[in-house]
Amino acid sequence: MSSQRTIYLQTIPIQEAVQRVKAAVDREQLLTTETVLVQEALGRITAAPVCAKYSSPTFHSSAMDGIAVKAGATFGAREGSPVKLIKDKDYQAVNTGDPLPEGTNAVIMIEDVDQLDEQTAAVEHPAFPWQHVRRVGEDIVATELILPQNHRLSPYDLGALLSGGIFELRVRRQPHLHLIPTGDEVLDFTQKPSPGPGQVIESNSQVLAGLAREMGCTVSRVAPVKDDEQSLLAALQEGLDSAAQIVVIGAGSSAGSKDFTRSVMEKAGQVLVHGIAAMPGKPSILGLARGKILVGAPGYPVSSVVCFEQLVKPLLAWLCRVDTPKKPSLPVKLTRKTPSRLGQEEFLRLSIGRVGQQLVGTPLQRGAGLISSLTKAQGVARIPPDTEGLETGKELQAELLVPEQELEKILVCVGSHDNTLDLLANELMALESPLRLSSTHVGSLGGLLALKNGTALLAGAHLYDPESRDYNFPFIAKYLGDMEVLVVNLAVRHQGLIVPAGNPKGITGIRDLTRPEIRFINRQRGAGTRILFDDHLKNAGLRPEDVKGYEQEEYTHMAVAVNVLSRAADCGLGIHAAAKALELDFVPLAKERYDLIIPAVYQNDPKVATLLDLVRQPEIQAEILELGGYETNLSGRIMQPGEGLGD
């Protein structure tokens, strides 16, 4: 196997990359047309103008139940001075949809007719010509244009086509994507595998397949191909032999020694683009072989999505001769400072919700491998390539990933992570009128600053002040000043050292962390857990530099626990519930109070009120206890300064 690394072509802007492919592709030859039955044409795109064969309706017909008359025979009718009409001579009874009888040109509704006897009817109001009549061609006239070319067919269009006598029509073939996942470490999800160390379950193909199907494409996929150049070349040739117009190779587009996507694309055809000026998505490759479009999608999930959304989707729309689908966008206020790289357009995933009169967007974790950041995001904003970071409060246009009305049902919580928030998030979605809890983990101090900046409805915090031996209130006074807040306890929780099952290194307390063989994983600066840990170090007479791994940070208790589970660390400070969830051992150190801090102006917000109602329900408190390492004797209680742990 070659160890030679791929060298990038110069990265280019996204639009230029798309234009290079358009200039090289013969789309008439690549995406041909076919004839389909109208009833099977929903969502298809017309390949030619469609003109009516018949008029609709094809005859003058009654639009009401009543009597058909010659309008002139009723002109003398007045209220109190009716005109009498004789059956078969002056009128005929008709139902809605009946052909208009010969010699008549108007219909009078049955409600306006006084039937004097079987032969005689009286009307007090004159009818005007063509009253309540559907005339020939009122809807569609034979030979007129029903639909133009390059029109995506809706359910209404199908009705119009059939009404105009069109039973089959020419449409553009559905684009077909062929997906080739790759990687020695990648397991085929169809086999329901259990991944071992260094292995991952292949999922990118299904994300891309779903995005393609949303655009009306058909999709095929092969099982993951190993990192072998000949095997990958054979899989690519198979894809080119298929009906696909676009063949996508997943992963292998970067610059590693096992990245063969570019080399096999060059063997099969030509590479047009290798590297776009965007993050994530930079290693994307575009090429051409046998007149078909080749795509090398990066292996990281978010990069792969950016590749599809920004490169493949515009090319699909161009092939089909329709506009690139655009999601609605709205202005949002950025909740925290966000760095970016000059010269590269960046796609920033945001958790979006309404706080007061404004929509706020909190940046989610930015790793290209974090598919969960797309699951949690309500929108994506672009940071222009000529920008070097964005300040807190900056207004951005965010492209929505959810319907706009869903933003009004999002409860924006910023602050410290706790497993009970996941429990509450699930319970909120089970309500008759579901709410979504958007919880962003930036630490307790980060939560207080979000409240100060007006970018959250509530914050989770567990800040312990050694001097007063109280929780949160000393920090509220320091950081929020005169802001009036409601402090509601969610739970008292047990903090301690999370260690592997069986505690193989015999860790019993803080002093063990100074042993040279012990690797610690810390929480981020500003987290209440970090403040608690620093207090324990100080009380033990230890310094941060005495602990190997003190500078290694994670943002949630579960992330700390995962580091311990994977043996990336020997221990980390966290809550008992996180250790229990992953079947790890736990060395207790302290109890602490985890509170929800709510600005008084939002305490009557229906979303906040619903959350607090849940916290106070005995059934929910029982579920919290079931997580392990929690006490609920204070749950739902409005706390006051100096109460500490309430004992």
C-alpha cells in the first residue's frame, strides 16, 4: 500500500467549484427524458410545455341545483311581482354539473324558486346571462398552455392535466445517486454491527441518501469498500456502469496515506476541483468520468453534509433545470463570541430560540465529525471568508433547518450540563403541546453571562462559594447585579471522581490525582464542576500543575465519563448519574445544589411555567432519583440566599 499523501489543488470558492462542473458537463446527454403516466408523475419535472387536449369543462354546465332558464324571460321579475315560468317551455330542472339544456343560458338556485305546482315555477328576481353556469373552457381551453417546461409537478397539477385530457407526458428522468462508502474502520450498518475499538458504523451514506431523496432523486448504495485502491476503483467503475448521473465516494478525499478517492477518480476520468474554501467541507472533490459527475465527499459527517448542500444540491438542481431549493432565513443574535478563519467561508450550526422579542442563536460544537450538532441545530449561518471572528451580539442571517413556527416552542437554556436536563427535554416533547428544550453547555458562569446578555430564558448553575457556603446567589450578585431572578432548585446531586469499573488504579480521593500514572480529564473554565474541583485542590494543598491532565477539558459530565470509559483518562470529576449511565465506578466527594436561574421577566413565560410544573411533579422527581446520585427534597423549591443545601 502506498504511503504517499495526496496534495491538494488550490482551494477555490464554492460557486466557482460548481461552475467548473457545469462547464464540463453535457446535461442534455446526462439527464435525458422519459414518458410517464400522469398519475405517477408527482414531483417530476416537465421536459416540454404541456397544452390541453380538451377544454374543461367541455360543455356549458350548471353550477347549482335549480332551474335552467333563458335569462331574458326573467327580466320582468320583481320582489312582490314574480314572473311565472312553465316547465319545458320556460325552464328545466337541473342539478349541479348537468349540461345546460338547449335554449337556456342561466341557472336560478333552487332556493330562489317558488314551485307553484308540478308545471309552474315563480321567481321574484331576474337572472342575468350565464348566471350560475360553468361555461365551456371556463377552467381550461383546448390547446392552451397548462404547464411550462421545467415545472415540478404538484398534486394540483396532476388534476389540471387530467382535466385537460392529458394522460401521459414527457418528464426529465429522476436523477440517480450512487453512494460508495469507504474505510477499513467502517462497518456496514445493514449488518447491525457492534463496533470495537477503532471502528465506526457507516451512516453518512444514509444522511446523503435522505438529502438526495428530498430533492426527488433515486439512490443506490454499496457496502463499505476497504481502503484499497484497486477495490475502490472497481467499485467506482461499477457505479459508472449503473444508471447514476452522480457517483459519490464517501471519505478518502483528504490528504492521508489511505485516501485514494482522488487517485481513483483520476484513473476513471478527471478531477476538476479538489478543495473548497469552506469549513467544514474543505477536502471535497468534484470530477467527471464517462460524462457523469464524480463527488468525493469528506468522511466527517458535517463536512459530508456541507459537500452535499453546497456542491451536489446546486448541481442536481441545474441538471433538473430548477432553482436550487432555498430554506427560509431569519436574523438571529449571536449569544457568544465566535472565532473564524480568514479566507474560508464557515458554516456555523446554531441552536435558535426566542428570548423576549428577539431570536438568539447559540453556536453548537463545531467539530466536523459531530453529526449531533446538526440534530440539535435549528439553523445554519454563514461566516464570510473576509471575517475574522464574530462578537457577542452580532446579528446573523440563519438558514432555518426547522419550520419557523417551531422556534416559538423552543425553551432556551444556557449553562451547566446535567443529565436531568435530558430527562426534562424528553418529557417536554411528550406533552400535548410539545416543547423543545435547547440546552447549551457553556458552564455555570457562561449561563449567568447569557442571562446578563439577554440570550437565554434560564440558566443551569451549581456555583459553590466557599466563603458563604452558599450556592449561586453570591455569583448572581457579582455577575447579574440588580437583575431580579427566580432561583429554583432542580436537584441536589452527588459530585465525585468517575473511574473505570472496578477502579483498577485504586483512586480514593483528590490526592491520588498527583500520582504520575494517573491521567485526569477536567471540565472547562467557568464550569461549576471546575470551580468545585479547584476548591478541593486548594483545600488539599495541591496545585493545578500537580495533576496530569488538568488542562484537558470537556464540556459535559457524559463527555468526561466517555473519556474514562475509553481509557483516554483514568478519572475525571463529574456527577454520579454520568458514571452510572456508563456502568463506571464513582468515588464521592461532595453534594451540591443544581439550580435553574430564571430572570423575573420570564418567570411567567408559558414555556418556563411548563418546565417548572414538570420539575414539581412527583413522577418526574422519581425519574430523577432513578438516574442515581440525586436527591429531590428541594426540587421545584424557590431558593433564598443562605439556604445552602437546605439542611
